Amino acid sequence: MKCSVCTNEIREKYCSNCGQYFKNSRVTSITILWGLFESFFSLEKSIFMNLKIALFAPRTIVSNYWNGFRKYYFTPFQFFTIASLSLLINYFFFNNFLGLSLTVNISSHLAILALNIVLLTLFSALVYIKFKKNIFEHLILNIYNVSLWTILFVPISIVLSLVFENTDMARFFFIPFHLLILIWNSKVFDLSSLKRFLFVVLNLSLFYGTLLVLIYYSNL
């Protein structure tokens, strides 16, 4: 097995050149639980380097984790931790994210973040079913990208809070927020431009259609 970062041959569990950890197994529920535990104890590489890789080469960082390589890039759970801390800071100062006001407590913000990940994971597994990734692998994909765009949109949300008194203006930014997540999800798969467009539109329609249904029944 060759290292996905430096192409050096891996003889055991670590690359002797760059130190990346390799685990020869697919993503499972145990992988996710262990990664969540591990994320609270290690942030070895620069946050900005990892954000740059996730932003400009999403396939690199996601497929790296899917294929068993660990320790070089941030895990999805480290991304989620950073996104949660970003929301925490935003909550204390502005009490809303992109115009969505949650006056109960910070757990409400994290619940919204988790709901986005769960729904996007389900629809991702459905839309990209032909690529034969299991539900846990789609969960990893969406933890990475939802967390990435949450981190990047928190500063945008802060600026909107300072500029607009009417939060309705800020809520329009939820569409590009979710659209960018879905586009970045699609970048992980080998798709033609037409298929990428169709899959993103289908995914967006399923997501917002489900949200409208949930909002409708919650108001009954």
C-alpha cells in the first residue's frame, strides 16, 4: 500500500516518510465512535491547512478517510468540533445563525447542525447509491462538508447580523449554504458536469422538500 499523501510505501500502520496512519478497513459505526472520542484529544495539523484542503480538494480529504488513512488530515469529528465551537461563539454574541434565532440554548444550535448532517446523509446515500458507499461513509462525507461550510459561514452570519436588523435577509443565505454543501459532496464522486448538476438539484429538492414537510407538521 502506498501513502495517499507522499506515495511512500507503507509497511505497517504508519507511513515512514510523513507519519500518516493507515487502517485497512471500511468506515463502520465503531470507526465513527472512536473518531468522535479521538477528536477531543488531538488537533495536530494547522486548522487553516485543513480548511484549505477541504475547500479546494474535498475528494482528497474525504476519500483519504474512507480509504483508511488517518492522522495526517483532521478527522471529520475534529471538523465538527471546530464547527460547534464556531457556533458557540456566534451564539453568545449574536444568538442566531444566518438569521435563524434560537433563544433556548446552545444545544438548539448544535441540534440544528446535527439535523442537517443526518438529513443530508440520508439523501446523499440515496442520490449516490450507485457508488456503493455505506451509510457511515456518507455520514463522514456530510460531517466534513456541513462542518466546513458552517465554519466558513459563521463570519458571514456575523457580518449579516451587524448589517441587517431584519433577519429575513440573512435567511436567504441558507440556500447558498446548503447548495455549497451539496456541490462539495458531489465533488467527491466521479461525475460528468451534467450528472453533477442533476444530482445536486435532486439532492437540494429532496432536502428542502423534507424541511418544508417537517416545518408544516411542527406548526400543526
